[in-house]
Amino acid sequence: MRRIPSVQTLAMLAAVAFLLVGVLGFVPGFTVHYGKLSFAGHGSGAELFGIFQVSVLHNLVHLAFGVVGAVLARTADGARRFLLVGGIVYLAIWMLGVSNGGGWIPVNYADDWLHFLLGIGLIGLGFAASRRAEPEPRPA
């Protein structure tokens, strides 16, 4: 039988990734132009890895999303909900970014497309891990 990672494992991995990104957003070196880190808005000049525009609020949102994911990953239903709803939230953030809405969170071109990929990826993981593993065909 093919082994499909559990939805809880995938949700916990996603949650840990968001926690890590949230923490790294506060670490000079990982965040370039750290002195230009503002609380919120498009005026923040700090960039995580020199690519993704971040602010204090942006980093706190990543940390909160990671905490919520870690808590919800304790059950299969919670993990599935985290991945699916989280993916929808990230697609909404992508739409805000590409339409220049949501001036409260700094986003640039790289952020916009990362949010799109995260949204699609989280939803995909939620659906893929929710499927039951199918037995492999037996050789004849």
C-alpha cells in the first residue's frame, strides 16, 4: 500500500515553517535592512532573505498562523481545516496584494506570488492528505 503522509504531519510541518519564518523576520541577517523594519504598512523597508518585504505585524501574523496550525494539527479534522482554510486565507491575501489593497501589510511582487503558491499548496496538501491510501495492485 502506498503511504500518504498524515494530514496531521503535513499541517504540523506547515505550522513549523510559518513559525520559523515569523521568527526569522525578527533576526538581522536573515532580514536585510533590519533597521527599516516598521510596525505595519507598505513603508517597511525590511526584507526577509532580501526578497520578501516584512514588518513587525507581518512577522506576528506568521507566528500566530504557525501557533494556530500547531494547535489544530493535534487532530485530523483540525489539521485538514488548518490546511484548507489557511490556503483560502493565503489566496485572499494574494488577491489583496495584487490589487494593492490591504495597506496594513507590506507586500511586494515576491510576497504576492509566494502567497499564491502557499494558498494553492496548503489547499492541495489538505485534499491530498485527506484521501485514503489505495492499495497497490498485486503483481499477476
